[in-house]
Amino acid sequence: MSQIIDGKLLSQNLKEEMRDSMPSLKERYGRVPCLAVIIVGDNPASRSYVRGKIKAAAFVGMDSRLVELPETVSERELLEVIDSLNGDCAVDGILVQLPLPAHISEDRIIDAIDIRKDVDGFHPQNVANLWLSRPCTVPCTPKGIMAMIESTGVPIPGKKAVIVGRSNIVGKPVAKLLLDRNATVTIAHSRTADLAQVCREADILVAAVGRAEMISGDMVKAGAIVIDVGINRIALPDGSSRLVGDVDFESASKVAGYITPVPGGVGPMTITMLMANTIECFLRFSGAC
């Protein structure tokens, strides 16, 4: 059986380390980092995610601001809110909870966030800097994935890594981060020919394709590190539902060396890396205002 990479435990340990650092930051800089979170509308999932982020900031000992805007807010009004936060020297990170209403361009909103406060790492300049191996803010989920892989103690250099999924938020940046650690990387997807064989060659397998239990145990190399990024809700015969990942945990856990559960794997690490990014932006740019 696999060893479980416990995202909750790893996340908790990292948040406690951050919390321990807050008094020294307050003493040195006169304040602690501050994260501003903007939410538009009443999407229940978005509200749940935002609550988790505000709760994590409070646990770490950071300041936070929650900006709640109605579904009917105009793009211009949202841009004005972002502009105000960009110019606020007491705010170190700005996060706009996605998705946004259809009448607002997510690209325009992301582009408007000051790169120095882009704690999501989604700004085009941050994306470019990542691919150019320049200093940047690394997107939260890929950053958390790397921390989970590193927590196994298995050396990354020389390993074959397969990422199933090619999104700009997870698949592509994870591939670049693994390349930077000298892994040999393949980006696969739902249309990859003989996907099962490609996956079986992976020492490190990252599933981020958004299809429930798509990766079965017979697609996993014995002893591989398996990181399951998927969050899918499936219906049960009794009318209830449960969350599953992109990996069939039951079969894959019998083959893999290390594996993340769903829930309790990558999700908690994503929020923790948001806290880490806010602290990093605070340390890099707090003197820029």
C-alpha cells in the first residue's frame, strides 16, 4: 500500500511556521502582511473558498480584507476597486475569487492587479517570468504540489514526470517547476494516444484533467508518486454524493509509492501557499510604496 501524502497535516505544519514568524515581522516592519480578497456575487462554492482563505489568514496571524461586491457590479467598478487596492501601501496581496460573472472579463481583471500584489501568480508578467526562470510569484496549487512531492524525500532530478492536464493554472506551471528541478517532463491530456502507457512510465504522476477517477491503478507505475489535483463530485446510488479526484484512489493506492487523498490532499496546500505568497510579496515589495 502507498504512503499517504497528508495535505492537511503538511498544510497545518507550514501555517504554524508562518504564524511563528509573525511577531518578528511585526517588530521589523511595524505591521504584518495583509491579503485583500475580492468576491463578486453569491456563488456558494466561491463563498466557501473565500471563507477558507480568510480563516487561514487569521490563523497565520496576517491581516485580511474582504471586499464583497454584488453580482451586478460593472467591470469598470471592479477595476476601480482593484486600482484602489493597488495603491494601498497596507495591502500586500490582492486576490479576485474566480469565476466572475459573464459580463466581466477575467483577463482584464487579472491584468489590472499590480504584479507586486499578484498572490495568485496569474498576471501575464508573472507567468512569463516563471517560464523565463526569473523571480516571480508561483501559482498556489503548483507551488503546493511541489511541496508535497518534496515532502516524500524522493529526489526529483532525473525522474520521469507525467502531468495529465494542460491548464494554465496547474498543468503547465507544474511542468515548468518540475523541469526546473531537472525532471524529464511529459504533458499529457485526455486526447493523448495510449494515455495509460504514458502514465505507466511516470515516476511522478500529476493528475489535473478534471475527470472523475480517470486514472486507474493499472495506469500507475509501481512505487510512483501520485498527486491528484482533481475535485469531482459524483452521485451515489442512495441519492447522496461524494468527492473524488481524477485518480481512482482505491486501485492506485495499491500500486503507488506515495499518493494524495481527495479531499485532504492538494486542496489544503493551495490555501497555505496563498498565505506563503502573501508573505513573500510583503517581504519583496513592502518598501516599494
